[in-house]
Amino acid sequence: MQQRGGGRGLLETGVWLDGDVPEIDFTAEAQLQDCAFDLPLPLPLHSAGGSGSSPATTSSDVPQPQVHTAQQKKEQLRATNRVKQQRFRQKQREQKKLQQEQFEETEADLEREREANATLKVAVQLLESVKLSKDAAVDTLQRAAAKDAAGGAEAKQHFFQGIEGPLLNASGAEAAARLHAMPFQQRVELCCSMFRKTESVQPFVELHGTHDREQIVDAFALDLGVRQELGDHVVAAHPQLLDALLHMSQETMLEDWGEFCKLAAETIGLLDQGQIGEAEALERLRPGTLYNTLREAILLRHRPEAIRPLMRLRRLPGESEEAAQERWRDVSDSLDFTRDQVAELLPHYLQLECRLKQLDSQSAASLETLREVQQRLRDQLLQLESGLSPQVMQYLDLVNATGQLSSQDDMRMYLLLDFYASTGTVVTEIQKARILAACVPSLNPDIPTVVSRALQRHNLLSRMPQKQEWLQPQPPPPQQGVPKQEPVLDATGPQ
């Protein structure tokens, strides 16, 4: 019964069931032969002790489908994980790139907003300064209007203190903006007030210049060195004026000069129409003359590069060089220079020509040095046989020649300004006013052409310059046996 029960368990489940395992004596072969089953025999079992008469079996005889399937699953899982990891990393890189782009865009937007905010702050400060200046001017004018004629001087003093207030509390670009926000006449009055308040100026003016009621009669007639010393005294007592001029743009300077020329043209027009006399005309122009003289002297001392471009503006828009010279000759003819004036102008003009010729020869020598050094350097680059010492010497020559050329414009500017000052002692105030009237809208007067025309009319000058030699140096003549080379710097000077 136990054997048949065990057979049923094997038949139904394929394994021996608990309690149905038959007790078979494996040592008796006959008993094994008597046990007949209708089903196939199960796989041989191993004894616990490893002893017995049944044949030994190895693991290679047993099929392992489950182990093979698990290994494949592991490989598949690994492959799947690798794909997922690659996708995850790619997604991370894309997200990082997107975040970086968003960060850069946000940073750029923030920078733009900062710049806009800074611009708005500057605009607000300028508007506040303009409002402050306007309120101060209105208040002082109202207080001045309430004064009687006897208190006019005191009211005027309060007015000057009122317009100086906004400038005293500002610095840098804000001071320049506040100064430019004032009307031209108010800027002139401010500068003249500072000049009169400078105690160290008065003895200096009495020694070197003609003055009338604390006012210089003809500031354009002062020597160039005297002008610079006057400017030094003023900025030492009023450093805010220097700060404003140092931060003033060239466009603002050009507009400032143009307003003075316009005032001169209006004054000369009234004089020619007989509405005002010559004394009144000069009285109108003297404060502006002092203002421009001091401004030019201060800039020449502390910011000479700002004056150089303004001195080249001799032609009207679209006007040729020949037409400009002819126009300035007509201006000279209208001034009616006397024979005595022209005789006094002659030595100043000849001295200017002599100095400019020396300057041109120095420029030509410097340019020739640059060309020679350039050629030597080219030869050395081709041969590659030069040592360090010759290269150092050539470098020093190059630096020296370049420095000389770079200083030519400044030297030429000083020579012209000195010529303006020296001729200013000969040309009368009203003649200078007519020259200023010809500078509208904002030209620099071509004084050398004006003087040379006057000398020619009185037969004191044998020739007229074909080109403005005082404004641009002549290029050096080509030398025999020297091949033509491209110049290192432009030899024609500023155009």
C-alpha cells in the first residue's frame, strides 16, 4: 500500500510526497525487481552518507535550465540599466545646458537692468540738479527784484552765491552737467564771479594786464603764460570749476564756443546797424572773452588733448580747403588793418613760419628714422642673423622717433596759441569781435591766414602760402637710391 501510495504521489506531482516515501531496501536487488510501477522511475537519489551500491552521478549529468535563465536575466537587467543610465545622464546634461543658458540669459537681463538703473539714477540726479539750479535762480531773482536800486550790488552778490551753490556741491560728470545746464550768460557770470573772488588774481592782473572795475579789458591780449597762471590761480581757489571742465565733453565745449561766437555775431550786427556803440559792444563781449580765455588756459594746463581737435575746425560743413582760405581772406579784408598794425604783425608771422619750419624738419627727420628702422627690421626678419643688442638699439630709435612724432601736434598747438596771443596785442578788440562773428557756428579762427592776407595787401609778404603750412607738416622729399616704402605714420599731420 505504501508503494502504491508513493506511486500515486509521483504520478500526480512528479515528486515524492511526505509520508508516501516507500521504505525500500536498496541492498536487495530482488526487492527492486519485484517493485513494478506503471510510471517511469524517478531520478536516482543520493544517499546522505555518500555510501551505497547505486552508481555515482555528477553535476554535469544534471540539466540546469534555471541557472542559465537567471544569468540571462542578469545580463538583460544590466543592459537595461545601462540604457537607462545613459538616458538619465543625457537628460541631466540637457537639463544642465538648459539651466546654464537660462542663467546666462538671466544674468544678461540683470546686467541690462543694472545699466538702465544706473542711467536712470544719473538722469534723476541731473534733473534734480537742474531743478535745484532753477529754484535757486528763481529765488535769488525774486529776492533781487524786491531790492531797490541801492541794494542792487548786494542782490547781485546773492545771485552769484545762488548759482555757485549747485556747482559747489557737485563733482565729476555731475558738476560738468550742472555747468552745462546753465544758460551761457549764467556760466559766464559764474566764471567771472569766481575770478573776482580769487584774491591772488588781482595783483597778478594789475602787473600783467589792463583791468577796469575788477574786469580784464582784453583777455585775448594776455600772454599765453599769463593766461595759464591766471587759470592756475582760479582752479586753486575753486577746484570745482576744474572738476567740471575735466569732465566736460568736446561736444559741450564746441557748443560753448559756438554760443560765444553767436553772441559776438549778434553784437556786431547791432553795432553795424547803429543800435549800440562800440563801447557798449565791447562791454557785452568782455565777460565772455574772459570766460573762454580762462577755460582754454585751464584745459591747456590739465587737458590739452581736448583743445587740439577744436583748433582744426576751420571749415564750414562741406567747404573745401581753398574755399575756407578764401573766406578767411575776405574776413581779413573787412578788418581794415592799418599799415602800422601790419608792420607790428610781420615779425610775429615770420617767427611762426620759422618755428613751424623747424618743427616740420624735426617731423621729417623722425619719420625718416621710422622708415629706416622699419626697413632694418624687415631685413632682419628675412635674414634672421641679427643679435639682441642691435635689436634693442633699433627699438630705442623707434621709440624715440615715435615719441617725437606724437609730440609734434602738441608743439604745433602751442605755437599757434602763442601766435594768437602775440597778435592779440596788435589786433584791436573790435577787430577780434568781427573775427569771432565769422566763426559762427563754432569754427576756430584761422589767424595765420588773416594775418598773411593783411601782410600781402600792404606788400610786406612776397608770397601767399599755397597751403596752410602752420596746420600740417610737409612730408620729407624722397631720397636718391632709397626705395619707396610705406610710411609708418601719416606724414601729413592732422586733417
